[in-house]
Amino acid sequence: MNDVSFSECKITSDMVPYIYGEMSGRERSAFESHLVACTLCTDEFASISNARYEVYDWKKLEFDPLQTPRFVVPSEKSVESSGFGWIEKLRAVFATGWLVPGAALATLAIISVFATVLISSRDNRQDIAEKSDKPKTSAVDSSLVKAETGRTETATTSENRINNDITNDRRERELKPLRIAAPAQSRERNPVRNSKLTRPQPIEAKQTIARNLEKSVPRLNEFADDEDTSLRLAELFENIEARK
Amino acid sequence: MLNDLTDERLVELAVSRNSDAFGEIVKRWERKIFALCFGMLGREDDARDAAQETFIAAYRNIANFRGEAKVSSWLHRIAVNQCLTTKRRARTRSEEFLDDESGEGDRVFVAPEHRSPANTTEATERLTIVRQAVSSLPVDLRQVIVMKEFEEMTFQEISDTLELPLSTVKSRLYTALRQLRMKLEQVSLEIS
């Protein structure tokens, strides 16, 4: 068979659509009429059709009986990911919308705030408990205040301790009359106190002194302005006096 | 519903990691992609692996799908590349799976009832020859004939998928059938 013949016939473009039945009625009739008249095209058509049906049989016998496999969608399957797989997952979480991750972040923030508040309140309570058991600590702090060194206490914790002690003392005074500590007890409780402390003075004078000291001490905590330290000083002096 | 949406719209949804949308794409194209891979490779297990890899690759690169081409074109391109990769890998391993007579057990062959055992053997041999002949065609010709026979696409659909003029598709198919015919005649002569 000669390719030149077929190009002369110019029916090659029609042969394939005819074989596969993709021709209009009029075009099919015209092609069939040509086939009747042209033996070359008829032979060519026969051999091409034969090749086509070989492939058709192959598909029908081997492929058609096969079930379509279940292809796993990658999001369901653990696809081997590169080292950046966690980025893709994070992107997937945020790609679905901001509502869910936003809500999660908000929840986390609220929980962390609560936790912080709880921890700080627990610390305060611990400090208060420590102060009530160990007044020596407050004595050391008060000696720092009295010294007028101008040293700023490093942390507001000292100020807070003073404030808490004063608050506790005031509360105690409200509940029961001012008591003078027994010499033995005070000695046990306050072993640190020594002769470095000055001579005791009358209560009014002590209050004045306390107030003056309060004014001269640099304020680290603005909330300490209202606190009255004189009572604690008074107790301190009383303890010393009792010991003597 | 998802099944009312176009392929392109499903891809848009899939880009935003909507797994249901991508699942719908898989459902629509799984048979055709599997058919294409089977026609290109000739073996069920290789076709299954290539088709699975096609969908995985499509999912991974879905963000890169620009929408300039059709989804069918995009999937076919990925599938053909996967088939070529599979074939290259097999060649590297020195596997000749397409003309491997011992691999007959892997293939599903349902003989028509009217055929005798002798005819069945002859038919099996013929199928092997056809498979080998198709596999030996150039990729562009093989793809057209596989898309026409195995995927049962129209010329227009093939033209849209491959982004080729309609006349080019018909011409390629004609050339593919002619070359196939020559190979089959050559093998028949060798056997006889």
C-alpha cells in the first residue's frame, strides 16, 4: 500500500471517525460510497479496523472484568511526608477557617490566665503563712526600713511582705487586744533580734518615728502608701522590752 | 452537593484542604485513570500502583493547579508521567513485564465460554502480542489509542484533555493504528 495513494484520496481523516462511529449520517454515507469505489481505501480500512479490534478485544478480555481499586485519598492515608509535613498539617488546620484554632487559642489563653492568678494567689498565701510563723523575717525587713540606707529593696515581695504583715497585724488587733509576748516565746520565735535595736520609746513616739521612716523610704509599691507600719514597730519594741 | 460541582470547583475546594472535594475528584476519575494506566503499562498491579501514585501526586500538588488547564488534562499528564516512571523503574530492575510469559498468572483473563482450551491458549498468546505491540508504540501515539479504547473518550474529549486540535488527535490515532497493524503483522509472520 502506498501512502501517496491515501493522501490523494484524502479520506484518512474520515477513516478513524468512521471506525469509531463518530460521524454524522451524511458523512458516513459519503465515506461508505467512497469505500465501495476505492479498493485501496477499502484494504486500508480493513487492516486499520483489524488492529483496532485487537486492542478492543484486549481491553474487553483483560481490563473490563477488573474491579476498580480503592484509591486512598491522601488525607486519610499517612503519606510519607518530608520534614515539613507538620507545616502542611498546621496549614491544613488554619486553612479550614479561623474559628476552630481561634477558639482553641482563646481557651488556652483563658486557662493560662487562671493558672497565673491561682499560682500568684497561692504564693501570696504562702508568704502570709510564712510571715505568721516566722516574724523574724518581718523583723529583718523592718530593720532594713529603719536603717534608712536608701537601698531600694530588690523586689516588691519585701514590700508585699511588709504590707501583708501589717494587714495581718491590724486584723489581729481588731480581733483581740494587743498582747505582750511572753519572754520565752518571743526568744524562741525571734532569736535573731539582738542589741542592735535601739532603746524602746513610747507608743506615740514610735508611731511618729514609723511614719517618718515611711516617708523617707523610697516607695517601690504605690499601694504601700496607706499601710501603717507603726503597729508592727510597736510590737517589735514591746518584744524587745519583754525580753529585757 | 459535591457531585453537582465542576472539576475545577472541586479543585478549588480541595485546595482549602476539603478532603471530601478531593475524594469526589478521585471517584470521578479513578476508573478512567486506572484504564489509562492499564493500557499504558499492560499489567493490573502496575496500573493500580501508578494510578494510586497519580492521585497522591495530584493531592500533593493541588495547590499548584492554576486552573489554566482542565482538571482532566492535569490528571492525565500526571498519570502518563507516573506510567513512564514506573516503566523506567521496571527497566532499571531489568523486568520485562510486558512480554513476560511467566507473569500470566498476574493477569485476569476471562475466556468466553465458547472457546476451547486450545483456543484459549491461542487467545492468551494473541493478547500478549497485542499488549507488547501497544507498549512498543511511541508515548504520544500510545496515549491516544489507550484513551480512545480503554477510557472510551470521544475525539473531542481527547482533544480537550491533551489540548490538541481535533484533526491532530484523529491523525495521531490513525498513525497509531497503522503502526500497530504493522507490528502485529510482523509478529504474526514471525510466529508462522
